[in-house]
Amino acid sequence: MKPIAPKPGPRRFHQARWDEPIIFELSQPGQHGVLLPAVEAEIEQQVGNPAGALPEPLRRTVPPALPEMSQIHVLRHYARLSQENLGVDLNIDIGQGTCTMKYSPKVNDQLARSPKLTELHPLQDDATVQGMLEITYRMEQIFKEISGLERVTFQPSAGSAAIFANICMLRAYHESRGQGRQRNQVVTTIFSHPSNAAAAKVAGYEVITLYPDEDGYIQPEALRAIVSERTAGLIITNPEDTGIFNPRIAEMVDLVHQTGGLCIYDQANANGLLGITRAREAGFDACQFNLHKTFSTPHGCGGPGGAACCVNAKLAPFLPVPTVEFDGQKYYLDFDRPQSIGKVRPFYGVAQSILRAYAWIMSLGADGLREVSEVAVLNNNYLLQKVLEIRRVSAPYAKGKRRIEQVRYSWEQLTRETGVTSEEIETRVADFGMHYWTSHHPFVVPEPMTLEPTESYSKADLDEYVAVLRQIADEAYTNPQIIKTAPHNSTIHRIQHEPLDNPAEWAVTWRAYLRKTGKKA
Amino acid sequence: MPYKKPLVYPYIPNSVPEVKAEMLKAVGAQSVEELYAEIPESLRLKGRLNLPDPLLSEAELIRHVDGLLNKNCSGRETLSFLGAGCYQHQVPAVCDEINSRGEFLTAYAGDPYEDHGRFQALFEYESMMGELLNMDVVNVPTYDGFQAAATALRMACRITGRNLVLLPTNMGADKFSYVELYLRPDIAIQRIPFDPQTGLLDIAALETNLDAQVAAVYFENPTYLGLLETQANQISAAAHAAGALAVVGVNPISLGVIRPAVEYGADIVCGDIQPLGIHMSYGGGHGGFIATNDDPKFVMEFPSRLFGIAPTAVEGEYGFGDVAYERTSFALREKGKEWVGTAAALWGITAGVYLALMGPQGMVEIGEGLMQRCRYLMQKLAAIPGLRLPFYETPHFTEFVVNFDATGRTAAQVNQALLERDIFGGKDLSAEFPSLGQSLLVCVSEVHTQADLDRLADTLQEVLQ
């Protein structure tokens, strides 16, 4: 046999295409996927069938029209759907900027699947959950060190819920000082996550959004012009989603403090900063970390995630209940916190994420966490260098400055010259088995692309991603149709989006689809 | 033997020194330190983080974490009657198999062109929940049932243009705490008491409080205390007569036998999907659903993502996408509806797997079996001298209140005695519902055999002697 030729340029990917029906179309009357334990005859004799005896207005008379399927058919259907999905396990997942798509170690999943965790009821006596309480307590000590702040709760469900929890603590703080009504504004920035603005609005605040100057920075002078005795607080990311670190952040924190406001650090973008700089050094009163981002717990198609809210002594009295305490002999839940904002989730948080994040931190230690950040930043600056070698792509703002862990790029010039937009590039990238993301709205950076390479990818991975972008940029000039008609190698072809915005046509369920299209079940 | 320095971390491919050097050269830097030039010295952490020494190998890590987990005693090793919002149902193996698959577990927010599978699986989840609830619109899961209730009430306020909601006093204190936090400061809450005889909503008090200010009446069926709200039709009708919406919290696992809330007048239905094939995980298994009819006035008020079905360029192919995306905070920041973010999508997929495995008959059977076991245990406990089941005559689903006042024991003492006999008793209600005295909220599950139920009854009899 002569040697097989080396593989050419970008990977000849094709995603799984099972052409899988909607699950209702797989239904076979009479089948079922599981059997239930039978109710003992004696119980039946004694109580009859209370469900059947319910008064008519409460009793369901027609069983729900769920599919009827044997077990293997349910398994096969979902296994096929899973193959039509790209997780971190499968792809060079650096295209979902701001999402911190890093490797979630399998050993941590294995630990989180232990029945010693999965079968714990949250209302068990503290004596029977000492292990989980100890893990949570240890995690608090770890996050106190990572943030430099005084207390930590892991109760919020994920990042945005933690943002809301921090804002609620901020609100409770001002109310406790009789300034709840007076301080009715929260300041954030356009390159901070939309939830900073949206959660503040839900909490009753007027939201003031600062825009960057022409070099991409929020200047303390801009903040000075709007802070007043009405300012409840500042909530801000740093680096922002542009990857630019604002070196004057401490001045801004001081400004807000001088007017009596507090400052919350949204640390969704912390992956480049572990052991480098902390909320404490810049003077923040609170911060939040997303366990499913920086701390490696899997993203689960959009949750469950996990979060840590870290606060200083000013805000600690307002933490959600319960906190986890240690009396020198045993760990216990402390509900006796009179100034607490109460609950932000049922029970105490996403325990399996807390456990996974704990295992991840313990497998790295202080040096390892710093290595995570340093390599994430090195990867990002390497990627920046390589992406800028592609024609017609730019990295607006902060020219000549280093970026931290991600960059928001712009294809503006390419779009002007070829008509190919960033959203079209996004679809074309799918043909190569990778994700790609533009930006949150509004698009402040024209034709945006946000890449965040984290520490989990090799130089060769980064080079492969860049090669794909380079090929697509070339196509924009030589064969734009291939981009405009993409995807070609995906599970599906181009979606017709109009029905999704038309109330007469949209269908959020199969039953609505059947009704609106007149299709027979 | 100590690892050689510098260490190459298995999770960090580019921690190889030669690779780092090559990459630094490519970016024109002498050291990684140069890449942090934008962070002023005054903001730098001095020294290194003070953290425990790492456990670098899997063997060391597993030994350590297992050592901690082994200090837990799970419901699988004991007999547990705890419920109160988190339920010990059997989780079919296929549910775990699917949600453990890396393709789903490690994916996030990709487009339908890379993540078609997630869109379809979540559309199917919405669709199966739609059948269970007899409603056309169900969201991609929000965090949990607390959030679902809180958002449903905010939606009701936006829909009606009013800002007062009526909440029953028979809901759980924790859920009330979150709803109150979430509705402040612009939405007022009025509490409606429950009837001490039946445990159900006090209709007279409801009617007294209903007026043109009220946006929504919230009630639960089954209630937090396990009761089926036999006046559901009346409550909804009263709400509607005042121009308010009926927002109903339900337990989805009850819906094989209990009538869907829309059929007794609910306008928005909400709840938690944890009972549907998701492990308790010490409270880590929650996901929230919100459902409405397909009325744009309602649909446009959802903050959550709603995955809809759409044609593609190819005949006979299903595509999916976001329905009415422009309402979300992703599109509009603070001008969107509340906010949307990472919540509980994997549990949505899992609940879909569960419903497909159960099918129509499975959902009927589980509902019937739960109600039979519940009634059986109620009868057993009611026969024990000194125990009182305050709402005995009201239909129950899977939980019930049992009172110990006549025994001279506190609920905590009873639980402690049960714990000493390897039984997790019920949720102690004495702080949460002082009016119920020393009571436990006891929960049954299909995992309980008759012998398990008898054991609780026998043990209680023994410890109360």
C-alpha cells in the first residue's frame, strides 16, 4: 500500500444528519419505556383508587398525549439528537466568546454522579450531610481567597441569578441605611453582560449605561458626570467583553464610594485573572463568579450552571439564607440571619456544580489556577495576532495594547467590500464543525466576532480555527455565494426564520404546529 | 516523588514550556507578565493565592473527594419521607445516560446549525410538557419553580397593567421569600389565608381582597402541604371576574391524574420539573417551567427563550429557532422582559426523556400509585394514638401534614428519634407554619414499598410510646 496523502486544509467535516423525526412521530401505541413498581394488593384493597375518586373538576379524564415508545427507541432518538450537537468534548470551542468554553474534566463528572450526592435530599439533618456541607464550607474559604472578600454564597443558580442576588444585597444595604428610595440608579456599561442592566431593572433601578470612548475605555470622567447621591451602585465587568482591562477601575470604584454607592464586579470574565488581581484590590464590595465558566463545570446546553457571590463586610449581613458554618466540630446551616435578603433559589445552590468546581480547584491549586489564567491570556494574545493576519478583520479599540482573555473583533471592512456579514460567517463556520459568535446586542462594534480561547486549547487548535476563518475570509472575495448559502455540512439547511416572529405561524410546541399547519398528528 | 517543574497540566495543553516560548515569541513578548501590562501594579495580588495544596492526580483527587462524600448518608441508604419541594422519585437510567452524554453536557449556546440536537430536544420537551399541561406555549426551563412562579406573576402584572398580586399563606415560606424579593419594589403582595379546617384557600377572604387593582391570584395544586385544591374552578372564576389572571403552580408528576390547570381556568401555569427524572442532588436538580396559551399578548411577556419549529431550505426537514427573540434581554438589555441567562436546559432535555419513557399510561399509573401510597400511609398514621392529620378529609396528592401536639413531642424530637432508627422523617413545619403546631410534612414516593410505609408507622408508634 502506498502512503495515504496528508490531509488537506480545513477539516472536511460533516455533522451527523439522522433526519430524525419529531418524537411524537415515533409513537407506537401500547409501548412504554419503563415499568413502575406495582402498588401492593393490600394497599389497593385498603384505599381503592383515590385518583379515580377525585371530584370531576380535579380529575384528568384524558391521559396526556405523550409518545408511546419502548426504551431503546427513546434512547436511540436522544442519542441521535445528541450527535447533532456540538459540545466542548467535540469541537475547538473558542468561538463562543464570553462563554468561557473550557474542558470540564471527566473525573469531576464522575464524582458528581456519586449517589452520595445525587441521592441527598436538601432537608436531611445536617449530621447526615457533613460531607456536602464541608465541601461548601471549604469552597467558601477558597473563594474568599480568590476574591479577597469576606463571605461567599453559592446559592444563586448561575451568573445572571448571582448578579440579581448581588443587586438585591446592594438594595438591602441602602434600605438598611434609610437610603433605599433616594438611591434609585445603577450604573453599568454597554460592554458588560446584558443581565447587569436587565437584573438591575427588575430590582427597580433606573439603569444608566456608559459607552466607551473612541479607544474602548470607560473613563472615570464619564462616570463622574453621572454619579450622585442617587447612585446605588456600579456593576461592571473588567475586562469588558472586548477583552480590554480598564486600568482606571479603582478610580471609578472610589468615585462611586465617595457618593455613598457600592460597586459590584461582574467576574464572568475572570478566566485571565485568577491569582493576578481580585475584587479586593480594586476596592469592590461584591463580585460574582460563574462556576460553569471560569471554574470548569459543564454548561449543560444552558444550565444548570453555578455561581459564587462574594461580598465584603458591608454586604455580608444581607447574604441569602442559609450560610454554611463550622463550630469546630461539625458543619451546619445557619438560618439565623435577620438582615438576610432571604432565598434566591430553593435550598442551597447547584450542589453538583459546587462539587465539580471544588474538585477542579483542588486538582490545580494556586499555581495551577495561575497557570490557567496565564495560558488563557497567552492563547488569547496569540489568537489575536493570528486573526489580525487575516485580511479585513480588525480588533477595534486599544491599539497596541494587550488583551486579557477574549477579543471582540470586527469584519466591518470585509462586509463593506464583499457584502458578507458576520452573521453569515457565523453560519458558514458551522460547516467546519465549530461555533462562532457575534456579540450581544446592540452591535456597538460593527460586524462583531467574539472569540475566547481559554486555556483548554492547544496552539494547533488555535491555528486550525484561524485557518477556517482565513478560508472563509478568502471565500468572501472569491466565492461569497458559498457563505451566503451555508450551511452545507450541517445537520440541517438554512432555516426560514419568518414564522418564528409571526404569531399566526410560530409554534413553540408540536401541538401548536399541528394546529397551525393543519397537519395530521 | 515530586513532579518536575515546571509542571505540564493535563487540562492545559499549552503549559508545555517550549510551546509557551514559541507562542510568546509569536506575540512579541518576553514573558507572560508582559501580557498583563494593562493591569496596574496597585491592583495586583501580592504573592500567590493561599489555597490548599493541589491533588494533581485523579487517584489523589478521588480519594480526597470520596472521603468527603462518604461523610454523607443518602436517601438510598436510609428510608426517607422528605419532600417539600424536592422529590425522591426513581430516575430512569436512560435519563442519566442522555444527560451524561458529552455532546449535551458540555454544549452551551450554539446556533441551530451546530446544535440542532439541543434545539430539537428542547422543542420536544416544550411539546411534551404542552401535552401534560394542555397548553401550547412552554418555555425553555428557567432556574426553578420559585423563579417560574415569580416570573409568571411579573408576566401577569405586565399583561394586566396592574401591580398587586394575591398569594396564599399555604405556599412554602422559601418560595414566598423569593417571590417577594423578585417582585419588589414595584409589585405589592397581599396574602390570602387558608381555611384551617380544609387547608385550602379561604374563598371568602379571596373575594374580599379581589378588586380592580389585582393583577393575579396565585395558588397551588397540589399545595405545598400536599392538598388538592378542590375549589380551583371557583378561585379562577373569582380572579377572572375581577379582571385578574389565575396563576397556578402545579407538580408536573401529578398531571397524569390531576386535571391540567388550564381546564380550571389557569391563565399562566408554572412549577418545577425536578420530579421528572432528575436527581435531588441536595437541591441541585431544579428547573422551572412556565406555560400559557398561544396568545401573543402572553407569549410576548416571556423572558425565557422559546424554541419554535420552522421549515428549512430543504423540503421535509425540521429546523428550529427562537420565537420572538426581540422580547429578550439578550436583544434589548434592560428594555427586554426581565432577563434570560444560563438556567436549566439540561434538565429540560432530561424531563423530556422522562416523559417519553413514561408515556401517557406511565404518567397515569405513577399519579394513581402516589395517591394510593399517600392515602395508605395517612390511614396508618391517623390510627396511631396521639397523631392528628389536620386536613385528612381533603384529597391529597403525595404529601400530608401530621401533627404531634397531643404526644408532647416536638416535630424535631420525632425526627431525631426517627433518624436514630435510620429514617429521615418529614419536613419540620413548626417554624414555617406556627399555626400547625408541632407538625411534619411527610412525603411518599413510588420507591416506597408497603413495608417501607408500615415501617414508618410502626417506628412512630414505637418512639411515641
